[in-house]
Amino acid sequence: VTEESLQADSGADCVSLELRAADGALVTLTADFRQEVKIFRALILGELERGQSQFQALCFVTRLHRNEIIPSESMAKLRQKNPRTVRQAEEVRGLEHLSMDVAVNFSKAAQLSSHIHNVCAEAKEAIYTREEDVRFWLEKGLDGSMFKVLPRGSDVPELQGCRLCQDRWKPCVCSYSLSIEWYPCMLKYCRSRDAAGRVSSYKCGIRSCQKGYTFHYYVPQKQLCLWDEET
């Protein structure tokens, strides 16, 4: 059972969802509807005995598409009558593999989304996005100097997945997976008929979804990706 907290700010037009993953990582999803940006942050417990710090922070920034999650105004109106009820998502959306091949400069990222400054403060050197999303944002007039393309396998033939890399100090492609177990993904509409026989529709609930993501991204040394090992 995963405990989640959901918050909505209709004034800022954003929603956030936080949960503790099974491995102890604290996962946050922030959806910025105004800028069409969603931000995943993971605070992963470090392996102190292997030379890591107390925790490692990662931020993955992608484009927010319409109908991925219910609007902030609708989320703000949700009321949970029984907070301790265990809820099961009605729809399991497929696992998405995302190649995060671009690094985002934290000091310039406010124009992408004002929420990055707060959400990704602990992950200043580990904010990643995708080239296809960058193209979309550049067309909207964003400053391209905040983005830096990372090395990839096609450019560096010896670059391999961290899972296969034997040397902890060599660069490799890291994979990190997370799952949002329950979130309101769609509004439900019901129909009513008035005295004159006219049919109208109104919001009458939400549909809940579960979705998993696997992010693949370059790290300068395997030490930054110790969870991605063969077991």
C-alpha cells in the first residue's frame, strides 16, 4: 500500500502529488498547466557504505499533454471522505520509456517552469529532459542556452548501460523507474434531461489511473547509478 498526498493550486494552475516508493525513495510529480510542463523529482536514499551521500536527487522534466491529469481547478475541489480507504486505480496506463538526452541548467530553468526552482533545488546538477520536448519549448520562444545535449550511445560507441558497466567510475547510461500508483487522470461526465427534454452533461466524478515511467539518461560515473545493477 502506498500513501500519497495530492495538492492543487488553481491560482498558479498546478497540481502536485507525493508518495514514498517501496524502496524508500520520495517521489514528487508536479504538473504545471500554465507552462505545459510536468516535473518528476526523486529523492533516492544513498548507500553510505559505498561512498554515496545521504540521498541523491533527480529531476526529469517533460512536456505536459492535454488530458494526462485532471485540471487544477477540478483537483482542488476533490474531497476525500475516507482518507484511510485503500484505492485501486481504475485504469493502468502502459509503462513509458523516456530517453532523457538533454541536461537543463538550473539557474536558467525558471522560464521553463517557475516550479523547477523549488522542486529541483536538491537536484541542480541532475535535471534532465528530452530533445523532442526541447524542440517544442524552443518553438514557444524559450532560451536554448538552458539546454545541453548529453553524450549518447550513437555518439560514444563504448557507452553502455550502467547495469553492464563493471567500473564504478566510468560514464554509462543510467535507468531509473518510478510509478504513480493512483492519480485522477480524467473527469467523468453524466447526462441529465430537463423538463423540456433537453439533454445536458455535467461533471460527476473522476477516473483514476496508474502509470509507470522508466527514464534513461547519461551519468559521468556509475557511482551515481548504483541501483541499476544486475541482481
